[in-house]
Amino acid sequence: PDACFSLVEPTPVDRPVLVAASLPALALVGLDEAEVLRPDFAEYMCGNRVLPGARPAAHCYCGHQFGAFSGQLGDGAAMSLGEVVTEGQGRWELQLKGAGKTPYS
């Protein structure tokens, strides 16, 4: 930790509401489309609740920015909520954009 990533907590959202869901994306990560009907689905998808066993993290990386090499960039407001490995569909990272400040903001 803190070299390639930092453990972080998403900023809570007041009264989250599910506006839309991608059924093909749910299938990719092995979720039945009925999951979107759960009362706590929006709480998990906005980061208010963390999935069992998950450790949200922001990633650090380097690269070119504004025409010059930068030795440390990172996810300024994006957080990895966890990883899902499915039978036959592969390995998928669940990432939340706009989740709040990170050490790389």
C-alpha cells in the first residue's frame, strides 16, 4: 500500500437512487438483473456500503501529462471498489468514478 495504491473510503452520498443499470454489464460480473431491485443496491453502487471482503483503493501511476513526463499521477476521484472473477467471463474491476478525494487528488 501507498506505493502503487492507497486504501481509501468513498465519500458518502445522501439518499442515493438508481437511475439506470446496464443489464449486459451486470451479466459480465455475474449478477442477476434482479439485483438492481434490492433496496440496498444503490448503496453499494455509490460506495456508501462496501461489498463484503472489499477494500476500496485509489491507484497511483506515472505517465505523460501536458506534454511532459510526470513521475506520480493517480486516481484523483476514482476508486476501485473491488475485483470480480467470474466463470467464463474473466476478471473485472468495479470502479467508482467521482467517489471523493484521494491521496492523488
